[in-house]
Amino acid sequence: MPGFLLEVGTEELPASFLSDALVQWQERIPQSLEANSLKGDVQVYGTPRRLAVVIRGLPSQQPDREEEIKGPPAQAAFKDGQPTAAAAGFAKKQGVELDALSVRPTDKGEFVFVQKRIPGRPVAEILTELIPQWIWGLEGKRLMRWGNGDARFSRPIRWLVALLDETVLPLELVNGSKTIQSDRLTQGHRVLHPEPVTIAQATDYVTTLKSASVTVDPAERVNLIAEQVKAVAENLGGYTVIYPDLLAEVTNLVEYPSVVVGKFEPEFLELPTEVITEVMVTHQRYFPVFKPGSFQQELLPNFITISNGDPKKSNIVAVGNERVIRARLADGRFFYEADLTKPIDSFLPQLEKVTFQEELGSVRAKVDRIVEISEQISSQLQLGEDQSQRIQRAALLCKADLVTQMVYEFPELQGIMGEKYAIASGEDTEVAKAIYQHYLPKGAGDIFPETLTGKIVGLADRLDTLVSIFGLGLIPSGSSDPFALRRAANAVVKITWVDNLPINLDDLLAQIVTDFAAKYQKDRASLTTALQEFFLQRIRTLLQEEKQIDYDLVNAVLGENDPEYTERTLKDLLDVRDRALYLQQIRNDSTLDNIYETVNRSTRLAAQGDLDTKQLEPTTVVRQELFQKPSEIALYNALIESVPQTQAAQQTRNYQLLVAALAKIAPTVSNFFDGPDSVLVMDFDPEVKRNRLHLLGLVRNHARVLADFGAIVKNL
């Protein structure tokens, strides 16, 4: 079966585009082939100077296929059993004889159909059509035009290889006055193999390029780099950390990776480790080398970088890199020493000159709001005076390092430097840690703050951002979320869950929104509703994706457009988490099956009554004198017995008590519906009917303490 190669040669591609392009081709090319009834083993390759795909096992042509084509209505195609001009025209157009036509009924009457056999097209013909779509269909940031054409790509395209086995597939890419024709000639490594390279056959691509000092497989380059970096670090008497983002970036910056080892003056190690690693990893794309057993706290005066040049000249490359990092570290030392000459709180006035958001004022104004919200959270949690004072101090200082020289030069160090400067200024240790920790978690998979002070200030910061940005109407839509509001809301919920903080989010939002609406003259009610809906969406997503709760159980604990459940969810985030987890547990162990039928049936019927959903006590809403059957008396007595267990479940969040009560009452409910003493719920007497609906409403209400059983799907 034929093998196929496409290589698009370019000027040096940005690492981010290369990474995205490989993913796009790996997804889209198999889909494109399948849409044309073709299959093959698709392997995508790429380096800074090329994108390539090798497809093995392609058929030589598409399979033949049968296609049914609909023609004119039968009454127009045939008259008195004879074909009309309409039938003859349709047959001629389809290239078939009249006797090949058939008549079949449809929703719109009888129509003429013809069954045609469509021969498969040669694979070379199809690939010629698909290749331009694959190339020009790639998406990315800041695509550019070059030459005098309108074609857009990440970087100028310089050559094109298209081989079907050993045959060049004729193809042209036209860009204004320039035409790039396909060939079997590619380029090797720019330094190590500057001569053109001839590819004899499509499936020889990887080995041919390797002989020209180009490793086209990104996965192979990843392994080569990781292994070399680790080995060199060990030879230096230390170890390194293979940062995933750094590894991915350097992999896409080289075609033939080789390790270069550099050094710098040991006196620079007096700088905080985070400063040095930030310079290395983020700004210079170096791998730092740590002392053994130091747990990333102590560095050796060395670095490892990946070169795309001649390994024989690595010493020259090292000298150039050493010159650069020496200058960067000298700058860092100057900034660090200058910042240390002032106490951290002396930077607060400068925050007034830094804009948080044009309509919301300065960062200093935001800090004041964080202080106020932190105080509200502390009050809600009934924290002691000492703890509350630490939280207030940390809230006041949490953004002070933004105007330090170090953070101005290296923004990624915000919070990290704040902690160090606070310690140097004699601040309480927990206050200092909170300045860094209030930014945590920074994203999915990140660590959470350890100190209560860091947790509270982090919550306050995010809640201020959410209310303020929502208050301006800048609500995330689609994938657009420039203020990272989804991440902020997720962090609020997750910090609360991880640390079991009994925070009443509903009350907090009400307080913050009221203050914001009064100051900025915004509508309090609409802003509150928007924030509530947004948090409910985030809670729903976290329960389903992170807690692995079935979608219908999430609907059941959150309620569907149910204000009572909305309020309950936001007042007690711990409760909604526990109810969801418990529901999933009893589904998995089949306990839910024991109560589902009776509770769900009661819930559906109770919806036709008018009983308040919070009512649990039968004696005040059920009239015993209206009972006509023993099953009514039995259900009434069972409900009375259930009240203490349900109330205990509400108070302790021990929902096993509630489910045990529902399981105990289930046979009584079944007898009420279908037993020898069963009743007609929808009795002709409206008072009897209402009384029986109240009994079922009470069953529903007890179950509602756990969830809305009407939202649960049976045997999911």
C-alpha cells in the first residue's frame, strides 16, 4: 500500500505555533482522510524549519461506493405509466437508462430515485486537493504575509516536498508572483548539513533527515533533551528539574539538540533562588542545577542550555550565554539590594499610581477593598483577634511588591518577592507567607495556600475581582476570559472545599455587591444574579469534571432553576459537595435504587400540590380526619417518625441518617400507591386529594434535604 510524505519547509517557526500546528494536523488530517473514505497510519513531525506528515498504508484509490440520488416527483416523471421528459432528463443527467429509475414513497409523496455506483478516485488526485487545505487551514496567532501575495502563514514557506511512494506528487503553492512547486528536495540542518537533501521514498523521510542532522520526531527530541540534561546535571554533582513548559519550548527550537553547560560567579547565589531560576527558565530558557538534597532551595553556579548549533563549538556558545546571564543576574542583584533598603509597607503609596482597571481605579484602591472583604470573611468565620489582625496586615501588603524594582523587571516574581521583602522588613512569618500564598492556586494542578491567612486574603482578592469586573459588565463569553474570572471563581470554590471553610458565599456576595453597587451606581439585583449563576456554573463543572459526579446527580443537588437550592448551595459550599459525593456513593453501591422509585414517584405527584417544599412536620399540614384507608395512617405515622432523623441529617450533614429513614419509609409509600389498601391520590374530593398530595409532598420534602429526586435519571 502506498506511503505518502508531505513536508512544508519554512523560515524558523515560533515554538508555540509549531506545537499547535502539530496538534492540529494530528487531529485534522485523519478526519480529512476519513471524510474521503481513506485510511492510513498518520504520523506528524516538525522542527523549527519544517512541518511534515507521513501516511503509511494508504489505498491506491478510494473504494467504489453506492449512492442513491433523488429525482423529480413520480407524477411528474411518469404519466399513464410512461416516462415523461422529466424522467428522461433526469436519467440522462445521471448517465443511466430509463429502466434504472425506481419510484419510492417519501414523507412528501412518491419520488423517482436512481442507485448509482460511483467509482473511487485515485488517491493521488484526492491528496492533491487536500494538501492546500491542510497547509492554509492551520490556525495560529499573528500569521504573516510575505512577498507580494495574500497567503498567510506563521513564517514564509520556502520549499515543498510531496511524495507518493517514490513519485513526486505535482503540486503548486501560489503566493502572488511566487510559486512553490513540490519536489523531493528538502533541507538538512542549517549548520551541520547545509546542502540540499534528496528524499528517495516517502517512508524514508525520518532516516533521511536524521542523516542530515535533523531529528524530525518531536517525541524523540524530547527524550534526547531530557536524558542529556539529567546526565550533565549529575556530572556536575547536582540535579535538575525538567520543567514541562521549558522542555516543550526548547524541543521546538532545535533540530539537532546538543547540551551546552555554562557557569556564573558563585556570589550571585546570594540572590534568592527564585530570582535566579526565573532568569534562567523564563527569560533564558536554561535548566538550573540544584545541589543534591536541597529540594530546589540551593543552586550550583551552573546552568544547562540546549543548542541547535555545532556541538564541537559548544564552548563558544557557552561563553556567549554566560555573558548574557551574568548581565541579567547583575541587574537582579541591583534591583534586589535597592528594594531591601526600604520596608515593604513604604511601597504602598506607589500603588496609587498603578491602575488596576480604568473604571475601578488604582491597585491601592483594590487593596483597600481586599482589606475590607478579608475583614468580612474573618468575621463570618469568627476568628480570634490575633488571627484577624494578621489577615488584615497581609491583605494590606499583598500587592506592595508590584511596585518594587525586582517585580517590575520580573513580573513572574510577584508574591514571591513580597514574601521575602516582608520577612526582611520584620513582618510576621504568616503574614509574609500569605503575600505569596494568596495567589495560589494559580491554575489547574497547582498547590493550595497552607496558611489560613493566605487562604482568606486569596479569597478576598478573587471575590473583589469577580464582583468588580462583573459590575462593569465584562462577563466571560465563550472562550474569552481576559480577567481569568473562571479561574478565580474555581479557586474560591476549591479553596473552600480543600480546607473545609464554612463560608457563606451568598452573604459575602451580597455584602460586596451592595458596597460596589452603591459606590459605582450599578444595579445590585442584576449583578447579584449574574454572579450567582456564574458560581453555580463553576460548581457544576467542578463537581462533574473534578469530583466525577454524574451529571444528573449534579442537577439534583444544585436544583434546576430552583431558587431554594441556589441559595442553599451558595450559603454552604461544603454541604453541596458532601451531598453530591454521597449521592454518587449510594448510586455506586445501589443504595439509591432502594429508594428511587418511591421517592421519585412521590416527587412527581407532589408537584401537583401546593405544599411548601421546606415543610417536614406532618401534624401541621395533614388532616387525619380525612383519612379513608389504613395506608394513609401508616404513611402519616412513618413521616412523623422520620422527622428527627431528617433534622439530624440537616444539622450534621450526615445524610446516611436521611437515606436510612427514606429506605425505612419506602415500603409504606409503595403500599400507599399499590398495596391492598392503596388510595387514589387524585381523589374526586378536592380536600381528600389535597391531603394525600400533602403526604406525598412531605416524602418529597424529606428527600429534598438531600437532593431533588425529580432530576435523577433511573439506572444511568
